[in-house]
Amino acid sequence: MKKFRGKKRYFRNLWRELAAKPYKLDFGKESWFDLWHTHLDFYGFGNHSLKIRREHIKAHMALYSSLLENLQAFEKPYQAWIELVDEEAGLDAVYLHTPNPNEDNFPLKIENISWDCAIPNYLKDLINVNQFNIGHYQLGSTNNYIIQSKNNGINL
């Protein structure tokens, strides 16, 4: 693996992008989202360094908070969450889901999620447990963590 050069510029651009366009989604009356999601660490840079992984998680939290703020005026029910995959940082994503014409899959339920799980050490100081629920489930051989607001949207 080549050394990840230009970290300062990379994260400056990532934060600039998040501040400039909080993913301009259309929250109009006809809008719907069928498991819409975005990966901020698409190339999996966080797999090689916990420091880089944590910075991406902070960015996911900022994007999630921005979406929740924008969703306050949205008149439809919705589910929004962050999913972190322990084994692959490139799969970490922020999700948004509403009733949609594609499939009758709202509200989405993850059957084997445990909401009383132990919080990994690398998340403890990044997640405010008074504002967010943290859940864990296994999908095959991967450990997945769900971060979801306690006060906004419908729970998974």
C-alpha cells in the first residue's frame, strides 16, 4: 500500500465539501428516498489508520447532523442513520430511507440488531450517547454498528 500523501488537503477538501453542500437533496412533497446513502471514505483510507478512520467518522456525524436539520421540515416519515462496518471503512455510510414507489420496504427493520451493545473504544468520545442510539449486528463475518438519533425519524 502506497503512503497516503496529502492528508491535510484531503480532509480540508472533505470538510469544505460538507460545509458547502450538505448533499442538496430535494425534500419536496414528491420526494422519496429508497435507501439513499453516501460513503465519505469511498476508497477505504480509514482501514490503514485509526486516526484517519476517526476523522471520517466525524465527517459522517457532521453530514448526518446536517441531514437531520434539513429533515425537520420534511413532511413524510423517514429513517436516517449512520452505518459503520468495522472491517471495511469504505463501506461506512450515512443512510436516508422513506416510503417509496420502488419497493414496500418502509420502515426498514434489521432483525438481529442489539441496541445494548458495548461501544467500541474508538467511538466512545465521538458519539454522544444522550443524543444517539448505538446498535450492533453481524452480517456474515462483518461487525456493523448503527448510529441513530434518539429524537429524529423512525428507529430501525
